[in-house]
Amino acid sequence: MTKTVTTRQLILILVLSVVTLKVLFLPNVLASNIGRDGYIMLLFLLLVDFLNLLILLYLLNKYKDMTFSQILNTLFGKAISKVILFLLALFFLSRCFVRFQTNFIYLNENLYTAFEWYIFAFPILICVIFCIKQGTKVYARLCEIFMPVVIFGFLVALVVGIFRADFTNALPFLENGLGFIMSSHRYSVWFGDYFVLILFFGKIKIERKFNVKVVVSLLITIVLIALFYAVFYFTYNYNSVCHINAISDIMQFLPSVSDIGSFDWILILIWDIALFLDFTLSVMLVNFLFCEVFNIHKHKIIVTIVSLIIIVAFNYAINFNIFLSMTIYRDYIFAFNILIQAGLPILLFIFGTAKRRKLNEIPKTQ
Amino acid sequence: MNKKIFLFYTKIMNSLDMANQLKKSLLDSTDIIVRDLEINGERVALVFIDELCNVEELNRSVLFPIKQFMTTDITIEDLRKNVSSFCNVEILDLQQAKEKLLRGFSLIFMDGEEKVLVFNTVMYPGRSVEEPPTSTVISGPREGFNETLKVNLSLIRKRLPSSNLKVEELNIGRRTKTRINIVYFDDIVDKDVVNEIKQKLNKFDIDGVIDSYYLMKFLENRPNSIFRQVGNTEKPDIACAKLLEGRVVILVDGTPIAITIPYVMFEDFQSSNDYYSDAHRVSILRIIRVLGLFLSIFLPGMYIALQLYHYKVLPLKFLVTIVNTTQNLPLNPFLEIFFIIILFDILFEASVRMPKYLGMAISIVGALILGDTAVKAGLVSPPGVMIVALSAITVYIIPNQSSQISILRIVFALIGGTLGFHGIILGMLFLIAYLCNFDSFKTPYLAPYAPYISKDMKDFILKDSLTTMKTRPQSIPNKNSTRLRNKGEEKK
């Protein structure tokens, strides 16, 4: 298999998938439900997710030249691996729904007054199809070009927020204890990002200190995201519930000269790029997984088109109402999400280790 | 001996007949001169093309020595040996001699000799070595290539007197038989690149190659794309610098434009001046060039999008100014900008094609009369004119990309008018995704940014000092990456 993705590109893709949605609507959701200690919940869920990353990295290092479906075949056999791939495909399809919806609402909130869904949908779908057709190499390069801009935008928003935030709002610390952690499953739809790594299994040019680079950069990202929530909440305090779009709202505090104009719309444009890239990545994964499940090797683009039609149809059916879809996810789909986000990594780890033991045992017996 | 063969043989052996036969085979063209001469009692026939031959050279270096050495029993080989100290001479068969004649060489036929003496008396009309009008520099060498291959190669050779510099010659074009030189450093270049070039050049059979542009299209993986995939230069110093980086230079006879391969898009942001100036200043200039590129492509589209969809983004004072100037316009912002773009392009096209003395008048009519009158008549707004003018000027900040940028700014103006900022963002993503897949000759098109190559970033937007550039560009495949090392250090 040709190694098309560099370590740097992979890190940027992982950072993209972790950051993009966490700094848009999630802070508002956490602020509404948890309030002051929301950053602890965010940190907790991010760290749980991080364990998934460690397990996936473990598999990646163990089976350097194998694709994810080949690994599953080795660990579980063909039938079970197909089931797992299918469940993952559904998982990513649900992520696509959220991302598509978020992008639409984001644009309607920030850039357009009345944006018709079809004017939004068709150009974006054409671009997504084009990007997917170019392959993972091109996608990785695209991320490599735009992610520094996205990260820069995020850091600017964070710095601006830090100067505006009143950190005394953090007190009293954990006034209601840690009981709210028990409700973490309600936010599962916003997490499970590291599974995007499975698309790049067997395609990564593993360089020196690969694991250290990935782990350190993502730990920093996690801390920064939690800090971002804290900054957001400590800036607006109880009014946070009124601020739906965290990153854009924080940027409103950017010192600007009125004659030149405010620059927060530059960040809005930057985040439009991030949302597109994140959505494309999810569709790419759906495409990859369905193709693996149904052994489609020639006309992969048809799978992409069908997936996109499903995504648009779903969103049309619920009238692009993100709050409705969040309720659906929270109340009905959370169990499935937890199965994938918590159950699958554990399963992979156990079987991966067991396989290793078996492999180690063979030379001894010989 | 068969009578027919004998007659043919005798006929061929007669110098004048041979010369006339040759002229006949060239359709009796009137510019082919055949002279029957008797030198020291021996009959010879001299053939040359008047327009391509240096007659003075012919008298001095050909006829004069022949007169000295010609005797009745001298063979063609002996004569060649005797006169070779005076001029460049070789003995060729009739077919080869014919090809040489068409390139300006002079031929001497001798009675009883099958072969022909071929003298280099070529004199092509051509320019001298001048500064190329498309790449003028403030500091650094001013020499430019001209239309003569020999001159162009000599301009490279004089800068690179290295035993590892290899030149390979090809002739392409059924009718033009254009001479093409493939130049590279044998110990630096990646042989796969050279082989791919040769393979591509040998793959097609065209009637004529008039300019290097003809070859460019055959060397590109996507010849229908608006983006070029091979580099070009008119300056020998740039060509030499590229050779030292491990690239291949292709010189084509009859054109001052040399092709350089492999090519990365960012090359066009670099100017030869950059390498003869202070690195800090160069970094600032490169930032300006990148900014210029963005302005030229996106500014008209963004202006339309701002007016149609995102006026909230504009600061109040600016918005008021725009509203005041545009409220009475009969055209909407989209049509207004298109109208101005088309007006500018018409003026540009006319001024390029006009004779020089009329060009000034066109500029005055265009800029002052048309522009000013259009604004006063209320057809277009001053901000609209300013936006398009700025965009039109910045198109030429990267001259090699001007044709692509001109197309793209119209495309993005269309997108901005129909979809607003979101459309522009999508268009930009689409464009970059398209360019990310443009690898050719084992080189990524958007290197060193995608994929990121840290060592090459020293000569990207922010330019580092020459003393820190110890390796050749990693984005260009090469087999000897060391560029700079301390004296006495081992060769890697």
C-alpha cells in the first residue's frame, strides 16, 4: 500500500476533527446544562476519547501496513469485521448529519439572513464529491494547507477570550460535586472523533517519534479546548446560554477600529473551511466503510452520492433543526454511540492484545 | 557493368550534376545557389543557401584554403584534412549533406567523389544577447536568452563550466526538425525525470515545433488545464540556478524561452532579484506577492458578495460610502463589476495590439475618458472601478500566472455574485484540492507547503539567508542533496 499521509498531515487531520465542532455549539449546550463546571465535563469526555486514540495508535503501530478492515479481519474474522464496519459506517453517517446541519445553521446565523437549504447543499455536495474523488492524499494536503489558518483562528479567539474572561467566575469550584459526570452520555454525539484515524490505517508514513508527536499535540489540543470552554463561560457567565456560536461570539471582543471594521467575520470564514473539511472527512469515512462492507472497489463515487442523498434527506426531514436532532441523538441514539465509542475500543484492545499473545506464543512452541 | 548503372554512376560522380540533382530534390528553390568552379584545374561545385550563409566566411574560410590546397589528384579526405585548420568541415553522404544545407551549411562537390564536403558557414539572422523584456531586474545579471540555440547553450555553459553538465540533443518536428537540447547535471538530476521527459518528447510526431510552448503542452500531464505544469525562463542565470537545484532545462531552437522541469507553483512567486537582494526585504516582497495574488483573484468576487449578501460585515462608514455611490446605479453590483472587468480587458487587449505610438492615446482614452465618464454618467461606481483596477494591476504582480489569475478572478466574481462568501470559500477549497493533485515529474505541485517540506521553507515566503540553504530543494527529486558545505568536508 502506498503511504500517502505524513505524520504532520495526520496530526492536523486529528486536530481538525477534534476542534471543529467543540468550539461552535457545544459550549452553549454545556453552559445550558452544566454551567460553570462544563469544562470539567468537556475535559473528562475528551480524555475518554483520548483513550480511544491510544488504542487506535496501538493497533496502528502493531499493524503498520494493514488497512483497518484487514486488521478487523485478522482480529475477528470476516463476518464480525463486516458487522463492525457497518456499525462504524452508521456512526459516521450520524456524524455527517450533525456536521451538515451545523454548517448550514452556522452560515445562516453568521453570514446570511435567509439561506435556502438547496443553495447551501448543492455547491457543498459537489465540492465534497470532488474532494473524495481526489483521494486521501489530496484531502491530507488540503488539511495541511488550511489547518494552520484554522488553528491560528482558534488561538486568536482563545487569546482574545483570555483577556476578556473573568476567571473568578470559576469559583466556587465543583459546588454541586462531580455528579454531573454521570450525564456525560448525553453529549456522546459530539465526541468519538479519533475514529477518523481508521481511514488512514496503512497509508501513514510513520516517521521518527510518531507516537510522541501525535499524543503530545492532541493532549495540548484537549487542554486548549477545555480552556476555550472555560474562557467562553467565564466571559459571558450566566449569559452564555444566549451565545450559541462560541467562537464567533468570543471574537466580537477583538479590539478593532470602527473605521476599518471588525475582523470576527474572518474567523467565521475560517471556520466555514474547518466545517467543510470536517464534513468531507466524515463523508469520506462513510464512503470508505460502506465500500469495505459491500466490497465495492470500482464505483466508489456512487456510494458517496447515495450517502450524501441520505444526509440531505435526513436534514430536510427534520428541517435542519439542530436542536431537534440533538434531542434525537441524546434520547435515542446515545446507546449506539456509547457502544461504538466505548465498547469498540475495549474490544479492539482486548483482541489486539490477545492476538499479540498468540503470536508471541507461536515461536516459543516451535 | 549494366549500362544504366554505369550512366547513373557517371552522372553521380560529376560534381555539377550532383549539385544540380540536389537542388532539384529541393524543388529547385531559387534561394539555393549552385556555383560551378574550377580551382587549380579541378572542377568543384559549391552549393549554399544565400540567406543562411555567411558569404564573407565562405570566401575566407572555404574558398581561400581550397584554392591553396586543391590539386588534380587530391582526394576529398586529404582536402578535408588540409582545410580543417581554417574552418569547421566534415565529410558527409548526400542525404546528411542535404539536411546540413537546409540549416545553412555550404557544400562542396568534387568530381568523382560520392561524398560531400560540408562547411559550417551558418549565419542566422538574430538578436544579440539583450535583457529580456519580461524579466527585467534591478540588480543581478541582465543577459537573456535569444532565438539561437547555440547562443543560449553558450550562455549556460559559460556560467557552468562543469564536466557533469550534460547536454542531449533531439530533433522534433517532421518539417521543422527543430533542435532541442536537454540540459542537466548528470550527478544531481534524478534520472527518472530525464527519462520521463525523453519519453514524453519521443511519444508524439508533430509537423513543426515553432516555440517551446508547443513542447510544454506535450510535457504536461494535463494539457487542457489552465495551470501550467512546467516552468519557463528567459534568463540564463535562472536556468543555471534551476540546473543547480537538480532540474532539467530544455532549450528549443528559435525561441528565447527555456523550459524548466520539474515545476512547483511557488516558483512564480520567486523572482531572480530575490537572490541578489537582502533576504528580509525579499520576504516582505514575497508576502506582498501572495497578498497580490489573493487580491487579484478574490477581490472582485468579495466586493460583489459584500454588497449582495454580507453588507453587515462592512464597517458603517465604509458601508455608507458604498451605498451613497451605488444607490443610483442602473446595474446591480454583480453586473457592474462584470461591466468594468470587461471594459478593462478590452482596453488591455487593445493597448497590447495597438502600435506603440497609439498605446498612449488608448491609455488616456481608456483610463481618463472612459473610466471617468462612466463614473460621471452613473453607469459604474468609483469603488467598483477602484476594486477592478486594483485587481487588474495585481494580476501582473506574478506575470507568469497572469492568464490563470485573469480567468480565476472572473470565475470567483461569478461565484461571489451567486453564492457569497460561502461560495468563494468552497471555490477556493475546490481549486486547491484540484491543485493538490497536480503532481508531475515526481514533484508535488504545491510543495513545499503541501506536503510540508521543512527544509524547503527556507526559500518559501519567508526567505532565509543563502548561507543557511545547505541542501537542494527536497521537493525536487535529486540524487545529491548537498548544496553547501565547508571546504574539506566529505562529500555526502
